[in-house]
Amino acid sequence: MTQEKSFEAELAVSALAATPDGHIVCSVADLLRVLDPSSMEFVREIAAPTGALTDMMAAPNGKLYGINAASLIEVDPTTWTVRQIAGEGGSFLAADADSNLYFARGEKLFRFVWK
């Protein structure tokens, strides 16, 4: 199977994640830009309340989470609402089966647990 590049956009993307319905969310400076892969067009721009993200991921609960050095944010792809869920951040990001979040800061591992 051969592959070829079929899309290119000049963006300073710092993180990417796919929503459950297949949209691609790009962190670009202080915006989240939403790409519809079927049309290859950006269909939405959302303000990122804490600036550019360094990592993003989709959790089992269907929401996207992003992190930078200063915060954690949550993106609900059904309403496209964005909220800061923690005023501390770090790097790297993972979620377990219950959508609890794990991230690193320096030489420490942290867990964000939903209550």
C-alpha cells in the first residue's frame, strides 16, 4: 500500500487529539481549531483559556483533555465548551478506564481523580 500526503496547513500546532466522532482538535497558540477530516476544513475555533497546550488526549468518558505547564483543561466535544479543571499542569497526559488523568511534572507522577 502506498501513502501520499493529501492535506497540508501552515499552523504552529503544539498538540493534537481526535474526538470520538472523528474530528481532529489542534492546539494553535491560544486557540483550539477543529478539523473535519471528511471535508479537510477547519469548522470551529475555540478560545483556549490557558494558552497553547503541550499534550492532548481523548478519555474514555468521551471528553478531551489538554495540559500545559500551568494547567489542565477539559473540552466537551458535544457542546464545544472548554473549562480549566486544574490550576497546575505539567507534561504528558494519560487517562485510565475511569477517565482519571495522569501527568508528569519534573520527576513526579500525578493523578487527577474525579469525585
